[in-house]
Amino acid sequence: REVLKLVADGLGNREIAARLFISPKTASVHVSNILAKLNVASRTQAAAVAHREGLG
């Protein structure tokens, strides 16, 4: 949920990594997993889901 909120806030993988004290590669993997779980193809679509769910 935290990574999804940061995606919805418009942050890139490097920025997400810095905020969560993880590597950019780990952030990228988390984002990819979120896209797959939400069955969406883009960060924009994931952000729309987050906003709809009240996370963004």
C-alpha cells in the first residue's frame, strides 16, 4: 500500500527507493508486482486505482 501511494503521488522508482530506504531495483520489483496484482499495464492506471480506493 505504501509503494502504491507513492506511485499515485507521482514518484519514480529512485524517489520511492529513497523514501523507503530500499534499492531502486527493489522499488522497481515492488512496482511491477503491484501492476500485476492490480491487473493494470501502467503506473497511471495504478494511480487511478489508488485514488479510487482512497490511497492517493
